[in-house]
Amino acid sequence: MNQPERFPPVFAPPNVTVRGLGVSRGERVLFADLSFEVQAGGVLLLRGPNGVGKSTLLMTLAGIVRPDAGEIEGIGREDVHLLTYQSGLKGRLSVSENLQFWRDMNGATGTQLDEALERVGIGGLAGLEAGYLSSGQLRRLALARLLVSARPVWLLDEPSAALDAAGERLLGALIDAHRGAGGIVIVATHHDLLLAEARGVETIMLGGPA
């Protein structure tokens, strides 16, 4: 008999270490000589006004953008989930089909589809075409991608956008569970996260004083 899956999985403790990182966009330097470390169970908040490079930093950590200088240690592409405002969801596919696609792409190492959809509060919408979802429901579906494929590092770009108060509490609970299992979360956000534990939460201010 198959053993029931549980969330979250327990990760081997990773450490993400960045040394002297620099990235430019054309002639403009977004950031230079950026260094930080995030240990297992840690949360790093990336703050700063729009356009200073928060999203670019996440894509650099994910291996999508090549830095001009510096080193990133402790993670590879197979270790990260990158969740951006561009959800990558297909409107003509059902909620369940969209999630199945991403589970197939990223690996069936997490929870079952129906369990993930229940956890994010859209279990009753599994058969509905994703194009009919509200912005908040689309964000919840994107969050479900984090659950069906277990990866130790979550890179989240404005994850609370379009979420109502209940959705923000859900996001905080998912992050709490992930970091409690040894995972790392790096978040570009203008908003405070509703986390149960402030310990282990650090902030980097881009484009301005620390």
C-alpha cells in the first residue's frame, strides 16, 4: 500500500550564498557587489522601489539571467521554484490540467494534485478552465505549483499580489511550513508577510540605503 504523502517534505539543509554579485541592464547597473547568505529555514525579503532589480535578482538566482560578476553557491536550477507575476498558466486548460503540466515539468516529488488544490483553497475548481479564474484564484493556482513539486528554495516575486486577506494568511502559512522543513524563501515584495516567526527573516534594500 502506498504511504500517504505529507506536506512539507523535509529538505537537506541548504545554504544560499551570494558574493559580489553584479547585474546590468544595458548601460544601467541594477546592483553591484551584492553579497548575502540565507541559511536553512531562512526568509530573505527584497525591498525597494519598482525598477531597482528585485525581479532581476530572483531570475539571476534561478539561473535565467547571467550576472556580470560574482558567485552564487548552494543552489542550481533543479533546486528552485521561481514564481513571478507571469503565471505561465494556460487559460484553455483546466485548473487541474495546468497543475499537472507543471508537476510533470518540475517532478512529481510533492503532494498530489487534489491535495495541493485543497491546500490553496480552490479544490472545487479543478475542472474549470483557468481562463475563468479571478486574479486571486490564478495566484492561488500558481502557489499550488510550489506544493506538487518539492524544491528547497522558493523565489517569489510579489506573491501576495491579487490575494485577499485570507490569501495572505494562506501564503504566510505555506512559507512557515516550508521554512519549518528546512526550506529557504527569497521574496521580492512591497508588503509585509504574515509569518508566525520573525526570527530568521532578513531584509535587503535594493536601490537605496539598508
